[in-house]
Amino acid sequence: MTQGPFLYDDDPAPLHTGTPQNHNKLLIGIFGATVLVAVVMVALMPFFKGSGEDQAREVAGVFTAALSQGDLETAYGLVCDDVRARVAPADLADQYLQPGTPTVTGASDSEVDGEPVQLVDVRWDDDGAVTTSQLTVVPEGGTKVCGTSAAG
């Protein structure tokens, strides 16, 4: 066997030389901060997404603009499941489109069958001939158009 001085004669130095420390306070602090951030984000969500009325007006505006421009795919993506079950995409304009340029003029809270809805008033101006309609907008996996009627 070989003898003599070796490069690594000693055992390796211990990696942890101090006394063990309890980090429970750090873990609880991180968890608490995460919960606090989540609660604050939920509380601030209406400021970023807008109120139910704002969302309903926006969806109604996009829906009517898409219909008036012949974009049935976009309009059909904004209707609720009940309308999808009754109306084919090609027939959507027959049921919802009025002559003229659409303008959303107002929205109000209401209930249908005990569920909250927004009733959105739409004014259709066809070179001076004005027609009004009212879209029923529901919170269904996002804000969706789920009916129409003559405003009045």
C-alpha cells in the first residue's frame, strides 16, 4: 500500500455547525401573506373587471356590433347555453338583429326565475328610423346574452 501524506487526510468539515433553528414563524408568515394577497385580489376584482352593469353593457355592445357587421361567430360566442340550444348560429341575426347601427343606452338590474340578470337597452338607428330592444344578459360562465324583447 502507498504511504505518505494524502491531499485529503481529514474527514470533511461538518456542513451545519450551528444549533438547529425552528422556522415555523417564517412558514406561517409566508402562508399568512399569501392568504392576505388572495383576499385583497378578490376584494379589488370589481375595480378591474367592472361592475355587473359595466360587464353587461360591454358584452351587449360587442354582441350587437358583431351582429350588425355580420360576425355571427363572435355573436354566437356571447350567447348563453339556453339560446345555443334553441337557435342555430345562422339564425341568430333573425332573432336579435334590428335594422341600423346599434348603441347601448342603459342597463338595469333585474331577476328572472330568481336569478340575477341585467336588462340592457339597445337603440338601433337606421338613418333616423329608431328601433329599441332590450337584451337580457346573465352571468353564465362569463357574461352572456340570453334573450331579447322590444324595449318599452
